[in-house]
Amino acid sequence: MPPPVFRFAPSPNGYLHLGHAYSALLNFDRARETGGRLLLRIEDIDATRCRPEFEAAIYQDLAWLGIAWEAPVRRQSAHLADYSAALEKLSALGLVYPSFESRAEIAKLVAAREADGPWPRDPDGAPLYPGNAKSLSAGQRAQLIDSGAPYALRLDMAAACRQVSGLTWNELGEGPDGEQGRVLARPEAWGDVILARKETPTSYHLSVVVDDALQGVTEIVRGQDLFHATSVHRLLQALLGLTEPIYRHHGLIRGTDGRKLSKSDRSTGLRELRTAGTSPAGVRTAVGLG
Ligand code: GLU
């Protein structure tokens, strides 16, 4: 049997905090315990929020923690052609359509629909896409695109779920409601998710499944905040014919106020802790891995 493959996949849009340290250390420890490989992936497709100094800090902070990863590091911004190829495959299945509403227009549409009762929200609490761009004709789409209008490319969730259904995944960790073992995927809860935008030819969901498959990742260890997104990932894997990894979602490290840590909260930043004299062993203890 080839060794298991793990990955830690941070986005360089801020400095790492204790929550990232916990996730990275869990991956590192699992890889060591199982004789597996640990990969590092930089998820930098959002050019407006990612910065080189945050990426440099990721390497420094992980090395300071004593974590070793394989070279080369995969930087998503260098692999846009891989995501475009996957998007084309989904388009060829008839599952992708452009929508043209701005964020403000979407908010207005949701408000209008809520006049008739609550409008459904995705597991992250965002309203499902309320527009009817799916019913635009090919001519209307072409005309809007040619006019230079910004657009998002969305997955036609109903059509996708007609092509593959009954998907599950193997959960070795735990979901937010204690889900374990074989979990039934519910991608329909996310509505017509965005797969790419005019100015960015991919999205988190699309690039994460493409990369996990291309890199041969076999066990995904990540925070419970991504548990429900796994439903979308399983759907995309099935549509694209990609292999199914196993998942181990872990609990989140919370601040003293009980809230999820944020990259802007200085008190739990690895750089701040290091400057204040905390050792790598102290970080392990702080996240319960000491
Ligand atoms: N890049 C994502 C984040 O920083 C993690 C992606 C994943 O582990 O699937 O939250």
C-alpha cells in the first residue's frame, strides 16, 4: 500500500493563529504516526486578499512549530489551467451557467423573496442564489458577456444532483452535530454555488477538489467549519471522476469568548505568541496536543 497523503492548505490572507497551528500539527502528527507524507498547499486564488508577506509568514511559522512538509509547495495561483479544465468538463456536462447580478442586486432579490417568508440559507448562513439566470437564453448570455458585464459561473445544483445522487463520505473525525462514519452528502443545501468568476477562473470548492485529486491526497484533516462544504466537494469529485479521500474534521480552537478565532485577532496569532516568549511546545499545550 502506498503511504497515506495528508495536506495542510492555508490561504495567505492573514497571519496564522492557534487554530491553524492545531490543524497543521494534527496533519503533521497523523503523517508521522502513519508513515505518511505531508504536503503544503497555498490557497492563493483570491488575488485581492492574498499577500506575499502572509505566504512568507506561513513558511516561517510552520517551520518554527517544527513542522516539515514536502517540496515543492503547490501554489494554486500557478495552476489556473487545471481548474479551467475541470470547469470545462462540468460545462460539457451541461451543469454550468453564468449569473450577472451584483452582490447588492442579490441582496435585494433575497429581501424581495423574504417578503413571502424565509428564504433558504446554506450551511454557512448565506442565502441561496435567488436569481433566475439559469433561464436566460444562450443569446442573452452571449450578449451580456460580450457587453463586458461581470459574471459568476454557477453550478446548476438541481441538474448536478440528477446526474449523481446518494453520495456519502467516510468521516473519521466528527461533524458539528456529532456526525461520524458514513455521512450522507447533502450538496443541495448549498444551492447553485459559484465555481468561478469572470476575473478568477476558479473558486475554493473547485480548486480544492482538483488539487486534492492531483496531489493524491488520501486523508483530509481540517476544521469542522468545512464539514458541510464536504457535501459540495463529494459532488464535484463524483462529477469530475476524481477519487474519494477520507475526511477527518476536527473541532475548532475557540477564543475566550467562545468564538471561532480570526486572523485579525492578535492575541492568538503565532507571531505574537512567539514574540511574547511562547515556545513551540507551549503552542502544542495551548491547543491540547502537549
Ligand atoms: N484554504 C482553506 C482555509 O484556509 C482550507 C481548505 C481546506 O482545508 O479544505 O480555510
